[in-house]
Amino acid sequence: MAKLQIDSVDLADEAFRPLVLLITKSVGEAFELQKKRKELPEWMNKNQACEYCNVAYNTLTKKYIPNGLKVSIVDGIERISKQSCDEFLKDHEI
């Protein structure tokens, strides 16, 4: 099988402009999402947990919670920890 070797690429080349713009946009969006996630409290209400997990409210309440996302309830007040969200998502990796 033939081996492809590239010693260098000049991303300033106009042919790479769409790729550079796509990468720049994707990286910017990833940093913004991470910034928003860090600003959320450790113990979140369901709306905040939706934002943290990047899912809709129905997805959280009808899929995530019934499938094991842990919710703490104290005197009727529901909270979901960042750690619980992270563990739930990690447990469901394929």
C-alpha cells in the first residue's frame, strides 16, 4: 500500500481558506461552550443541566433521567451535579 507523506502545508494558501475558516469557527464554538459550562454552578437545576449537557429539556427529562442520570431532591428541590452529568455521559459512551 502506498504511503502519503506531507512535509509541510501552507495554510495561508487561498486553497485552504475554507478549511481554515471552518477550523477557526469550530474551535471558537468549542471554547464558548466550555466557558458557558464553567460558569454554571456545581449543583444545577434542570434547565442549567440541559445547557451543561447540550440537550433539550425533553431529552434530559424523558431520556437521560429515566436512563440513570442522578437527580438529588431535597424538600422538593431538584438539583443535578456536574459530576453526575459527566459520569452519566461517560457511562454511555460507545
